[in-house]
Amino acid sequence: MRHVEHVMGTVFSFDVRDPVDATRAVEEAVAWLRRVDATFSTYRTDSPVSRLGRGEIALADCPAEVAGVLDLCESAARASRGYFTARPGGRLDPSAMVKGWAIERASLILTRAGAPNHCVNGGGDIQLAGSAAPGRPWRVGVAHPLRPGELATVVTGSGLAVATSGTAERGPHILDPHTGRPATGLASITLVGASLTMTDAYATAAFAMGGAAREWVEGLDGMEAFAVTSDGGTWRTPGFPGVPVVGHAR
């Protein structure tokens, strides 16, 4: 079963490989994503996060998920030496944590419904559960940020989370919290871990770090990275589950 949904300002796709009717599970997952959007969107002036950021309500007045996500943001900030922040530019915006967190939980909804082999992709951030087919791993192409139409690498594996931060889609939009200026050392960085919540958040932090990201990622348990530098060079950590494939179309 395959399903595509526009929510949270991007495109989500569901690819279920189990021989079951996953219609209701996907509907539940989509309803969850819409609830997350209504709660955390910084573009909706009436969302609890927007109102919290303006000081109109207190944290205790928000849905319980808000406090939980902000706690995760604090953990990511500590682990990344402040390169991850829920207040980019001084304004409350936990979006860099929210999407991966929401996708991971949407994946859990499918697993609990009896569909343990699936892919949930939200704007290029992906939670892979199980395998693509018996004995066959998933394959995820990562777009080259400097060469439109080409892939930089292909990630292969089962039960993985894949998150990419970079300039290809939105230009220089990730700030270095320590300088307040857009990060420019990398063109993109892809992190691979077991669960998307922290994999996605750490990808944002790693991109903000630029050249310091490699040593930092190598010190994280269960995380691997592949990066394209601003001058077109590449590097990867020793355990990265993929190989460069520059020149291949998407």
C-alpha cells in the first residue's frame, strides 16, 4: 500500500510492504500528523506553540506533548553543545525536533497495527521499519545538494532512520546559533540512526557545526554521517551504511 498526504507544510508518503489492509492505520497516522501540525505549527497564529512563544499562555496550558518535545530539545541542545536550539533567531520554534518525532510516532502506529515493514517519508526525513521485502533491505537515495538530478549517496539497510539537512531545497536557512548567521561550511549532511526523533535533530545540529560535525558524529552512539562540503567534497563516518553514487539520476 502506498499513500501520499500533504501536511505540516510538506509531503508525507507511506509505503507499506506487509500483505495487510493498512488503510485504517495510515488514516490514524495522518490524523496524528495533523494533530501535531495544529499543536506545533509556527505558521498558525492560534497554535499552542505560537501562543506560548508570544507569552499568551503558559507551558502548563499547552497539550502535554509540547513539554515533552521541549524536553527533547533541551537534551539535543546539551548533546550538541548548543548547535541545536528550539529558539533559532530568538523565537520559539521546535520544528527541527517536531517533524522527526512526529514521523517516528507515525511509524509506530503502523507497526502496532500489524504492518512492521514500511517506510514513512516526510519531506526527505525517513523512518524505515523492517525491510523492503524478505531478505531485501531498503534503499534510500540522497540527492546531491550541488548537482540537481544526481544522487550523492544511497543508504541501504533495515530498521533505519535517515535525515538530511542542507541547502538544496530551501537555500541557506539553518542558522549557527553561536553566530546568528546561516551555516555555510556544508552543503548537506545525512545522518543515519535507529530512530528519527534524534537523528533528525542531530542532522540539523551537525549542519550548523560545519567542519566540526564529523568528529562530533563519530562520538555519538549509533549515529553515522555522510556530508557534502560547500566546495563539493565529501566525507563519511566509518560505519555509514551507503556508498557515494555521484552521476546517477534520482
